[in-house]
Amino acid sequence: MADKLNITTAICTWNRSKSLSATLISLQQLKIPPGIDWEVLIVNNNCTDDTDEVIEQFADSLPIRLLHESRQGLSNARNCAVTAAKGDYILWTDDDAIVDSNWLVAYVNAVRAWPNAALFGGPIKLKLEGTPPSWLVEMLCDEIFASVYARRDLSEIPIKLNSTKWTSIPYGPNLCIRMREQQNFRYNPHLGRCKDQQIRGEETDLVTAMLESGAEGWWVPDAIVHHVVTQDLQTQSHLRRYFIGLGRSFVRNDPKSKFGSFLRALRLLSPAMQGELRFQASRLRNPPKIWLEDLRAASIRWGTLYERLRSSL
């Protein structure tokens, strides 16, 4: 008989009580394999809605532990979960995700199939609410734009993970990490969403560091999560905010950025303005494939400019 496994499922949340409820309903429907001790760890990161009351509704049907992290930011909430987790492995998902009923079984099978592996990731499929605009449907065929909504599907068969390119890295809403490695690799508080700020990259930064350190990782194609994309996120404004945040993330992840001067940062203003003018003209005359790329480029430049100016002060 296989050794007993302790599994922690971790969710960090900020003011998404309605979508969190849907996530917890999906966890209620999980198949629990034999020989498993399981907990659901939820970190409330200064929510001002009815998050705690929603969680309480599931206390009798799920093995929930509720924590509160006062330091704002997704990375701080993730690190809080890492410190408190009791599992041998920690399974990460998000408060706007729906997990497949076979999700836990798939990861337990993977852990037992590759006992030397420290890291696993699985597919993230999109569930678009309402009728998405035609340009959004078109853009989701491009991996760069699909990543805005964390869609990920590396392979239909198990493959070994590597860190050679970003398209080979699993995403945060669907990760499984062995706890002894997770304890040694913490999430960078300067990365990750913080309230409405779209700073990203805390999980891909950590996964990349783990793989580059020599940790073994595997893609688990049947550990499926569905990311719910509400209609307010199916907009050009959301893309703008996301890519501005991406530009800021690039700067925060660059060790040289803290040494830049204000005047040097200000030199980025002209390229940002030129990129913005290009986008504004492009969306009037070009198909979505072109103007979306111009929107992405302009927004990243604005984010880079903002963060470099901020870090120089």
C-alpha cells in the first residue's frame, strides 16, 4: 500500500467572495483518493467583503482552515499559506478557478509516479462568461494574449518541465509543489498582485528558480482547472491594466533597476508616447491581430516608465 500523503490545497483571496464560493463548491465535488489527509487552507488578505461569512458556509463540508494575512499582496498571502501548511505537498489554485473533480486524484497519482519530483503543473482552461467580443476570441489563439487570462496547456501527455522558455512554465492557478522545496523557495513580495495593481510573475519567478536549481518537475495533463473570466475582464481596459502591470513587473524583476536615475528613466517617456500614438492610429485602421500587439507594446512601455520613475525617487 502506498504511503499516506498529507495534502494542503491553498487559496489566497481578496474581495472575491462570489467567485470564491464557486471555487469551494468545486472543491466539494473532488474525488478524494484513499490514504490521503487533506486540508483546504484559505488566506484572507484584508478582504472588506463577506469573504469570511462565505467560507463559514463550507466549514461543515470541507476541511477548511482560515488564516488572515494583514500584509497586503498576493505574495505575502502565499507565503503565509506556506508557513502554515501541514501537507507534504501544497496544491495551489485561485479564488476565481473551478477545479475538475479529478484534480486531486491526478496530482496524487503524479506524486506517486514521480516521487523524486518537487514540482507539478496542470492545464488551465478558460470559461468565458457571457458573449465575448470577437477580437477577444481571435486574440486567444495567440499564446502571448492567452496568458493574460492564465490559459495554459503544455501537452496532452506527461512531459518533464524545463525553464528554458516562458511557454514551458506552468501557471499559479494550477500548481503542486513539494513542501520541503516550497519552504526553501518563497514568493517575492515585490511581485504579485496587490489590491488592484496588476503586478504579476511571483509564481513563474519561483517555478523558474526551482527548475534552474535542478528540481525535477512534471506536467500533469489530467489535473485540470478552469479559470472563470468575467465580462469586466473581457475588455481593452483590462488588457491595458494587465500589460502596464507586466511592464512594471519586468522592472521589479530587474536587479539593475534600483540603480537607475530619474533622468535616465525619463528618457523612456518619448518611446512610450510614440508607442501610444501608434496604437491609437492602429486600432482605427488595422485588424485586431495588429492593434492588439500595438496596445500590448504601448502598455508595457508605460508600465516600464512608471516603475523606473518610481524606483528612481
